[in-house]
Amino acid sequence: MSIKKSQVCNLPPETKLIGKWHKRPYKIVRELGNGATGTVYLAQAPGGLVAVKMGLNSMAITSEVNVLKHFSKVQGQVLGPSLIDVDDWVTPEGTIPFYAMEYLKGQDLFKFVSGKGSEWIGILMVQLLGDLDRLHQAGWVFGDLKPDNLIIVGPPARIRWLDVGGTTLLGRSIKEYTEFYDRGYWGLGTRRAEPTYDLFAVAMIIINICYQNRFEKNGEGIKQLRDRIQRKPILKQYETILLNALQGKYPNAQLMKKDVVESISRSKHSIVQTNKKQPSVKKQNQKQKQIGKEKSSGIMETFLFASFLLLAYILYLFGQMM
């Protein structure tokens, strides 16, 4: 019996389910998000809160579970949420495949940058590119990379991935994407799973942070995106990097990350140099006082000299009258 999308997407709070095979109980708290392959819910489990993804078909769920298992074997930083359980939920309408994973509690990307400041854009970009480099080296492309699939956890602040539904093996066709972050939509490349596909999405995420609302294409491709970059000072700082990523000029995430680090370093150096050149408030006040004294002294000297000339002129007139 096939599962209808409405059965997966509309589970009300307090819905209880028990896995067919492992018998672990879960109680739905609320929906966290949904996509082409299913819906993610916040759920209460015996050990605490978890994220449960209900799938439309077992093949899609199996694929995502394999990705999460593979992530756990990648050396270095944890790439995605930790996998907790994989099971089926038997309902009168049919069997729904699901898996439970670590619930990442944190802050929305846009809200985080808005609250902390635009200087965090570069730092988060470096973190994201480092994770993508490890993912690409492991033979995968994230695919559906967008702000909805990212969250900031901490402290210390760290960007993490939420949903791996679009993750695709290198060389295959991207199986899930969102138009705004898809280079195919902008006419700037194919939907082939390769590192350059993810790096295009990274550039679009940075642009999206500065504009908040997504804008539609006007048919001008890279020209439209370049114009958007040049309108925002923070984007202009990364203009060359963003344009290279949008045009597929970075063969891997490591090279893009290197350029971002150098850009941040140059920016900090520039700020330090500017601060060195600018005198302190105290020195500025002292200078203003000194200028004031010099002006007062100059005025007095001018007054005395003028008075002397006037006196001399009066004496001269007086002598003529005599």
C-alpha cells in the first residue's frame, strides 16, 4: 500500500508512534521542516528530544540513512546529525519508514548574523567550506544546500547541517535542489553532482544573507548577480571570491576557503592600520585645545598690534595739528 504525502506531512502534536522492529516509542512535538523526500519532526524519545524524519518511500529513507552512516566515518568535524534509530511505523493506512537523528538546537543562520554582525559571514563561510571539502573528498555532494538546511549551534558558534535529503554521489545528477541556490536555474552550469555545484550554492547563501528575501532571475545571469553583489559593501569585500564561485572557477572547496581566509585577514589588517592612523579621542581633544590657545594668542597679538598702530596714528594727527 502506497503512502500518501498527507499522511507524512500532517502529523499533529502528541501523535505517538512505536517502531515496528526496535519498539522504541516517539511522541511528536512539532514539525521542523519538510522537503521532497519527507517531513522532519521534533519528537520526544526516552532519552530526550530527537529529530524524526518520516519518508514517502523506503528507498529514499535508506539512501539518507546510508549518507548519515557514512558521515559518521568521515575524519574530523561531525558533518551531519548523528543517526540514532531506523525503523518503520505501521499504521492502518500503510507502513511509514522513518529514522531518528540527533536534534540540533541552535539559531537560524539569518537571525544569527543579524544579531552578531556581518563580520561573522566570513567565519561561517570558512567553517562551511571546510565541511564541504571533507564531504567532497568522501565522494559526495550536498546538493540541496540552502539556509533552511543550516543551523548555528554553540557556543562556540558552529555551523551544522540539518537535512541530508539532497546529498548525491559525485558524478550523478542532483536529485533535490532549490531554484535560488541552483546554478541550473541561473543558467550558470549543469545539475551534475560535483564540488562546483555546492560552491555555487555557498555564494548564493552569502548573497541571500545580505538581501534576506530571494529575488527572481531576469535572464541576465552572472550580470544580474554581479550587480547585486556590488550594491552591498559586505558583498563587495568578497566580490572576486563570490564571482569565481558563481562561475565555477574553484575546482574544490579548499581553494575557495583559502581565499576567504586571506580576505578576512586583509580586512582585519586594514582596520588595524586605520585605527593606528587615527589619533585617540584624548589626543584629539588636546590638539583642539592647543589650536584654541594658538588662535586666542594670535587674536590678542593682532589686537595689540592694531592698538599700537591706532595710537601711533592718533599721535601723528595730534602732531600735525600742533
